[in-house]
Amino acid sequence: MGCSNSASPAYGEMSWFCCGAAWGPCGSAGGGACGTCNSGSHQCAWPHASDACYNITQPYACGHNLALRGCGHVFYVTNRCNGSCVSASVADCGPNTHQFCGESHCCGSTCGTDRLIDLTPSAFSAIASLSSGLLPCRIDS
């Protein structure tokens, strides 16, 4: 497996968030829903990390039927602006997709709609500048 290999990838927006020990732009923060989240590791937050998480993030409100992928599951996230890819393991619940239904960010004619995944700064900076904030992505599992 790897980048761009799954039969049914998810397309949307990616953002970044801080968790765990201080790293780069992040101060010290909690360990996330899995208790292992660390800004300096290639990790992510997924809206369906558990049934409880799914009920909070409500990606179905934006029309997304995302698979349950629990703590430690590895996703391959591709920045659709430059084609770069990073692997990131689930370490938290998020983003709150239902709060961002219809939100869209583009690079040229390539757009991503609805926040579907948050990456740690380490993972995000492996495929994009943190100053980008939000970018269109492809998520393979």
C-alpha cells in the first residue's frame, strides 16, 4: 500500500493541529483521544476514530461516509497542490468536520471541500508549508 493506491480514497481539506509535547510552532498540549499524540510525530486526527468521535465530528452532515479507523491506523495523505505524500497514524479525534461543511480551499483549479483530516505539524510540514494552513488533499487508507 502507499500513496494513491486505495480503491476509494477520500478527498477534502487537510489542516494541522498541535498535540503532546512542545514542538516547532506548538506549545505543550494534551495527548489526544488516543493518549499518544505528539506534534513532532507523523500523526493525524480522524473524524471517525471511534463511534463517540463520529458523533462529535459528524462528517455525515457534510455528506461524507468515512470509515471507522481507530488509534494507530495509518493513512497516506497527499497534498493535491504539489503531489507530495506523507503517512500519518491516527492519534486523535477530529477535525469537527460538521463545522466546516462547504469550506473550500484551492490551488489553481484543484480544490478541496470540507475538513476531513488534521495532521500534526511534523506530518503537515513534510508535504507543505505550515503557513498554508488549509490545503486540498487525497486520503488513502
